[in-house]
Amino acid sequence: MVTDKIKIGDKIELIETDDSWTNLKKGSKGTIYKIEKDQDLIWVNWESGEKLALIIGVDKFKLIRK
């Protein structure tokens, strides 16, 4: 499961989202601050200042290795 591979504090990069209300684009980066396994949500503080959850299995992202 995806949530077993990520943790709070991990940096991620957005690949794709279906959310038409966000200004986030491919390549946007942020830090995970909350994971809701029961809702399949990963909450991210984006570098743009936006706070938006990604939906596991719908939105696409990758973990940024340090």
C-alpha cells in the first residue's frame, strides 16, 4: 500500500491531479503533514502556500529522495 511507503515530513512532487480548483501544476513540490489512511488522503503543504490533499489511487505523485 502507498501509505506504508510514505510518512509525515516526506517531500513529494505532483505528477497529475484531477482537481480543477487548484492552481497546482505538474512539478509542484510540497511536504506531507497528515495521512488519512481510512480516507485514502495525503495532506500536503505545497511550496506555493496551498494546502491540498492528494487522493491515493486518483492523483499521481512521486516521493522526492533526499
